[in-house]
Amino acid sequence: MNLTISGHHLEVTPSLRSYVTNKLDRITRHFDQVVDVKVLLTVEKQKEKDRRQRAECNIHVKGSDLFAESSHEDLYAAVDELVDKLDRKVVRHKDRLQDHHHQAPKRLM
């Protein structure tokens, strides 16, 4: 899995990088066919303080690309919300890939 963590208007510290990496391990635990992960952490220049910290992520998995974004006052809380959204999307994608059709039972005659 290729992991790219970048920051826009902020410096990605080692503690922030390790926090994001530990959180993203939850996604690879549910679905092991993750090819590429790109995380962008942003501080938006807004007058109001609400939802100023933003985290967005593109995940390339076998079969498709998944995208999620989250905004919050705290960057760590935004990362938590982002990982929750991505986890739901990955589980749903994995469920779609599985074949849920059962073969019809053979008739005994």
C-alpha cells in the first residue's frame, strides 16, 4: 500500500503522520486490497473558526476509487470522522464485490 500524506497551509508533523497512519490501519484490516492512499490535510483561511480544519482522502482499491472528506474545528477530530466515513465505504465496497448468490439446490427425483 502506497501512503501519501500531504498538508496544505500546514506542516505535517511526525505525530500527525503517525496518527493518520495508525487510523488508516483500520481500513486495511477490513479490506486488504488497498493499492494507493492519498491524504490531504488542509487549514482553510476563513474568518469563522467552525470547520476550518479539513481532511480529505482518495483511496484506490481493487475495482474502484473511493473519496471522502471531513471538516472540523480540530484536525484530529476531522481525521477521526474521515476514517469513519472511509471505513463504511470500504466495507460497503467489499460487500458489493462478494458474490451473494447461492446456487439453486438440485432437485432429487
